[in-house]
Amino acid sequence: MTEWVIRLIDSGGYWGIAFLMVLENVFPPIPSELIMGIGGIRVAQGRMEWLPLLFAGTVGTTVGNLSWYFVGRLLGFERLKPLVDRHGRWLTMEWRDVEHLDRIFERYGQYAVFIFRFMPAFRTMISLPAGLFRMGLFRFLGWTFAGALIWNIILVAAGWVLGSAVTEIDTYLGPVTTACIVLAVITYVWRLAVWKPRGDRE
């Protein structure tokens, strides 16, 4: 994957960066760490500039996240109820839980969108509940852009400081992402095993 990303960046320049960052947020297996890290290397080599690189990467991230946000908006909060009523056991929640999440997201959703931008494997998926729980579009865009900009600054700086060694980042990134996914699966299986409808508990 590294060679393909390098070729696309070198041939497409800032447009290549933006395109890759859109893809990274639609298909999370493409790591932003690798894309922006290589961008940082190109800055160190004098082949790219900081500001256009950060702008291209952050706009690409924001556009990619919009796809999942609109999936959530199209599905809609109201359409969740029959799904939860029918499959609540597998979702490990009841409708009152969804209503509670809705109230929490209305109040603190921007912080979740911002903080999740720094989390491997899950930073894209936070866009789905943002759409489902009807988070305002401009609020979503603003917090997504802010979180993505900070994260991209860190990645570009790492590429600029570490040089060509960053091209090997996917060797180390893969196990971290896999560990996060495995932890999420274990947590879900445990919750599925112990979850009971509130009526049964009462």
C-alpha cells in the first residue's frame, strides 16, 4: 500500500493528498498517518508546502466524513425505532437508551466528533451517529475540520522530523488498529452476553 500511496501523492500533489484523505475516511483501512506522514516528508524535501498540504488533507478528511454523516441523516433518527424494537437484543439497547444517547449527543456531540478524530479505526464512524442524532451540519463541519487539522499537523510534523522512516509507519500502525478493533469486538461480545432488557432487570 505504501508504494501506491507515494505514487499517487507524487503524481497528484495536493489533489492526490485530498483524494487519498477522502478515501481514508470512506474506507478506513487506508491510514491517514501514512498519507500525511509522506506529505510531511515532501515538505522536508522542499517538494510541498505546509499550508497547502494541511488545507488539502483537512478538507479531504472533512469531505470524507460527510459521506457517513449523510448516511446517518438519510437513515434518520425516527427510522431507528423499528430497528431497535426488532433487533434491540443484538444492538444491546432499548429505545429509551437511544433517546438518552440523543440527549447526550445534542449536548456534547461536538466534543465526541472532535475527540474521536484522534482515535484509530473509529474516527470515521463517529460521523454516523452525528448524522443519526441530527447534529447541525455546520457544527459537525466545524468540529470535524478542527479535530482533523490538529491531527494532520501532528502527522505532517512527524513526517517532517522523522524523514523517510515514516514510510514504514504502516508496519507499526496495522497492529495498533487491529488491536483497537479486537478490543471493540470483545467489548461487544461481553455486552451481548450480559445485556438484558430493562424490564427483565426490574
